[in-house]
Amino acid sequence: MFKNIFILILLVFTFVACSLKVPVTWEKRIVHTELNSTLPLVYTEYGNANNKTLLFLHGFGESKETWRFLVPRLAQDYHLVLLDLKGFGVSPKTEDNAYSVYDQAEVVASFIKKKNYHNLTLVGRSFGGGVALVLALMQKDKLLKKRISRLILINAMSYKQNLPSMLKTLNKPLIGYLGIHLVSNDWMAKEAYKFAFYNNDLISKESVDYASYLLSLPRAKYVYLQTVEQLIPDDIASVQKRYKTIDLKTLILWGKEDVSIRVSNAYKLHRDLRRSYLKIFEKAGHIPNEEIPQKVVFEILKFMKE
């Protein structure tokens, strides 16, 4: 009896979820969406505002604090803006279904316009790297005034792929919902970092504790589930073909041992972005900015000064 009820609930949940889903496409969420977001994103600034600005976009489930290891040295030469994307960190978590890379790019584009940034270097990692690529294409299509001059992509979400095992579980109707609400925040945060790092001895307890705290915030888990469901755009196959049109000078950094977004994607991205430079880090995983920050800083400084 209980088994039959469970199956019925699962079927209803799946039907409702599918029926409410809005297509995650460039046409639907970029072209037919006005660039006028008033969402007050939370951000932190470092360095002299008169210097060149680097705007940092974090990965899925993270926050602007993931960049903290890079700040002391980079802030000496540059103006740094560390952003919490919509729904993540301590930025507003709205109860809607606009959490794809396209939706995030629209919100970030409005932020850039409002702050009137020019000659901007976008630094995007993982999910944030996907957002950065969308912003570059928006600028190419003149949907965004020319404000971005360079890209720095770190283990960037870029091509069609299967979801990593942890996210694949979250994306299963009902199972994902029950899992994220029943498993402890501490366990999820710790396992996520173990999955992302090559050398677990380098995982910062402060990072794990803060990730656990973020999971405890109201509507945080709603945002996680929405984002996972929309993580791979429906039209990714056509959009990824357009990377070859991006003519921005780009630095690609990648941890060779990344099991979330394989290093093969780094080489592919390097081939598609004709003005790109590629650096592969040995013995590093999905979050090199936390695992080997000194090496990441060195490459960014070299790229910016060339």
C-alpha cells in the first residue's frame, strides 16, 4: 500500500515539474527578456576603484567568498568586485524558475550597466564561467553595450555534458528534494568539497563551514534544486557553436583532475576561443582558486599585464 502511494506521489511530482518548466533557451530567456533587473545583488569591492576592474562570478552552490584567497595580491594592482549571483551567497533568493545561466547573465548585465563598468575583465568559474560566456555572446549580439574587454574562465561550464553524480541525484524528482532536505548541511558541504578537490588535505574548514551555513538560509535549497534543473540549457548544442565568434582576449585556467567538468573541455574551449591562452594545473581539481590560489594569482597577473 505504502509503495503504491509513494509511486503515485512520484508520478504526480514528475508531471507537475515537467508541465511547469519554461524552456531554457537563448531565444526565450535572453532575446525576449528586457535588460532591466532591479534585483539588489550583494557584492564586495577591494582595491582602488580607479584601477582596471575584475568582476568575479562564482560557481554553483558557492558565493563571493570562494575568491578570498586571491584578493590580497590582486587588490594591490586592480579593482576587484566579488559578486554573489542571484539566489547564492547572501543575494536575494526569489521563488521563481529563472536560475539558468541565461537568467543569471541578464541579472549580471543589469548590474554591470547600473555600475557603469567599462573595460571590464570577467572572471567566471564553473557555473559562473558559463554566465561569463553568455555575457560575451550578448555583447557580441549588441544586446549588451561594449563593456567587457577580457575573460578569465576557470574550469568553466561550457559544453553539453552529463551532470556530475552529486547533481544528477539532486535533479531526480522527489528523490532530489528529499535528499537535500533530509541530509545534513554539514555532510553535503563536506562531500561537495571532497568531490571538487584533488587534495582533500587542502580543503579549508572555513570554506566547508560557510558552505554549510549557506545551505541553511531560507529558500537556499529551493534555489539549488531550481538551478540544477536548469543547469544545462535546452539549446546548448547550438549556443556552444557560437563560441568561435567571441573575439575577446581570454585566459583559460583548469585543474587537470577535475571530475565535474573534464579537462578535455579546456582544450576544446581553447580551440574555439581564437584569442585564448590555456594553462592546465597538475594535481588540482574543480576549484583551483581555493586549492592552489597562488598559482591562479600568478597566471592572472601575467595575463593582465601582457
